[in-house]
Amino acid sequence: MSHQFKAEVFQNQYLPQGAREVDAIMTITVEKGDSGVATGHNGRLFGIICDTSGSMGGDKIHAAKDAMIKIVNLLPEDAHFFIVTGAGKANVVFPVSPATTEKKQEAIAAIKSTLANGGTLMSTWLAQALTQFKKMPSAVRQALLLTDGQNDDSDEKSLKKVLLECEGVFQCDCRGVGTDWRVAQLQEIASKLLGTTDIIPSAAMIESDFRAILEKAMSKNVSDVALRLWTPQGAKVLFCKQVSPDIVDLTHRHKPVKPQMVDYPTGAWGSNESRDYHFCIEVNPGNIGDEMLAGRASLVYTLNGTETKVAEARILATWTDDEAKSTKIDRRVAHYTGQAELAQSIQEGLEARARNDIELATAKLGKAVKLAHESGNEATAKLLKTVVEIEDAPTGTVRLKREVAKEDAMALETRSTKTTRIAKSPN
């Protein structure tokens, strides 16, 4: 199969004398086509990790079992899968197997016999999943973790350790059903494993969410992809973030390749996918008229031990005394800077609300409403309406609602990092 990767950089390369920071947005798009780069893979492995602790009893375990059965039936025959259930310890309900009709029926029988009881030690669940994923190291590897509760505090150190071991081996989307789980715990897992976190408010909604995750996972064709950034001697990368479709700070995830060159993991890619990344690079200041290459960003992937570069773009810096040029802010840089500020305002606003700091919560969430309005982020604006009464969106004038459903506050918290894009033109 061939894929065409395209990379574009958007920036204002002009800096005033003495300026050192260079901002750039890199858009990477992959399309399926007859020409381009052959990016075959060695199979797809989908792992289901399901909480079966005592709190999952009743409707939730029944809904989770029904959803798992339907997911198994939906798996394409050229995929592989496994199922791990977890409580105080993990249980491999069904080991890595091809998704043949016979194996699916065996897995479904195993799922039906699953019971809910015990505590919650997520590190043991992930450790068992890691063992299964290592059986197919060259496949596109994706997991789905479902829980309804909080990880035991005694497991914190073990969880951090196993996450380091899982990092780079597989990706994991995390879902919390109901409102008794802790957003920060699932975000820690999903962030480390390049996945997403979201709330499933009721057990009846598990199946549709599972279907969407499976569909997305099966669309991935290229794994072990990294964003490689070269910078000149004396330069420093202040940050590297994925900013679309959601904000993921990759700054501290870099892996040195050689002097002045680092890789940032991006996870697997599928056809017709597009993401944006924001680089901020500090360079040595130049004199008026000087031009330099501030960075060279490329996308590389490794298949069967062979590394291939599939897209590249240059980040430039030119010093000028023309204020009309140097004071112009690229609209994409401005847009994503605002989206990051929006996510931060929501987080700080919800934290202040939880502390009953009404004044600060009102200010932060009002600012978030204003930023969402300005950027056209309608999805986030709709979520904000569940926690504040909006009097005037353009000025961010709001009042905190007295009664807010816990699931609404958790939905806003988990989805605050989702961003919107802006049209490519006008530039």
C-alpha cells in the first residue's frame, strides 16, 4: 500500500533585531494513493483492557461484556487481538490470536464467563497487555482501556514504572464510564501512550464508543512514526506540541538521534489523516539582513529495521528592520497559541471552582468562553455552557452555575485539549 505524506510550514520568518524565538506550525497530511511511499505494516494488533473490579458489577459489566463481544465480531480477519481484564490483578481472558471466526467464538465464550470483583491496580493490567503486545512487535499496536473507578493510590509508583515500559510499544485510548473515575489518572496513561481520554456518561453508551475506537484503530497503517527536528548549533527547542486534533505536549518526550537532532514520537498514522505541530525554537540573534535555517522538521518511520523519511519542511529566520514584516503574527501560530491558552484557562477555572474560589473560577472560565468564541471552537463553547451562564461571549462575561452535573464538569475537563483548525486561506 502507498501513502503520500505532505508537510507544510506556516510562520512569519521575519524577526526584529535582537529577537531569538522562532514559532512555526507544521501541518502533516497523509493520503492514500497510487504514487508515494510504500508504507506496509506487519499486521494490526488490537488489545482490549477492561476493568472487572467490584465497582463494575451490575449494568456496567453487562454493557462492557456486550460491547467487547460486538467489538470482537467487528474485527477484520486480517487483524489480531487479545483481551485482558483487570481488578486487583490482571487476567488474560484471551491471548493474542488471529481474528478468525473460530477464535472469535472462543473469545466470546471467555468474555461471557467474566465476573466483576476485587480492587483496582491498573499497573497489573498494563503489564499483562505489554506482554501480549510484545508478541507482535512489528504490527500496528493499539489498546483500549475501560474503567469505572479510581486506581488504588498504592499503585501509583508501579503504574509510573510500567508506563515507562509500555511507552513506544503500544498506544492506548482510555475511557471512563460513569463519574467515579479520576480524569487525571486516565490522562496520565493516555498521554504517556499517545492515546485519548474521554468520558462515557452511561453504560448504554459503551458500545458506540468502542465501535468508534476500533474503526479508528483499524484505519492505521503506519506505525513507529517520529517527528524529527534538526536545529543549528546554539539553538534550543523551547517546546514541541501537537496542536491538532488535540493538544499533546511532546517537548519532554524527545529522543536524541545525534547532536542537534531529536525525534518526537507521533504514534501510528492512517489514511486521510492530518495533524498540526507547533515548534518554538530559540536561536542565536542575527543582524539586520541575516537569514538562517532555524530548523528542519521531517517525518520518519521504521519498518523491518529500515528507516524512511516521508516528509520534510524548513523553518526559517530572517532579521529585518521593517516593522510591518516583523510585527505580523502568522494566523495559524496565533490560532494555536490561543487554543493552548483556552485549554489552560479551562483547567485553571475548574480547579478554582473545585476549591470554591468563585472569583478566580469566574475569571478563568469567562476567559475560556471569550477564547472559544474568538477561535470558533464551538464544541468547547458548548461544553462551557454546562458550567457557566454566558452573558456576553465576546467579552467573556459569565456567571458560575450553582448546580453542575459531575459528568458535565468531567466532560469539559477531558475534552478541553481538543482544538479546531482554521482554513488554509487567506494566508
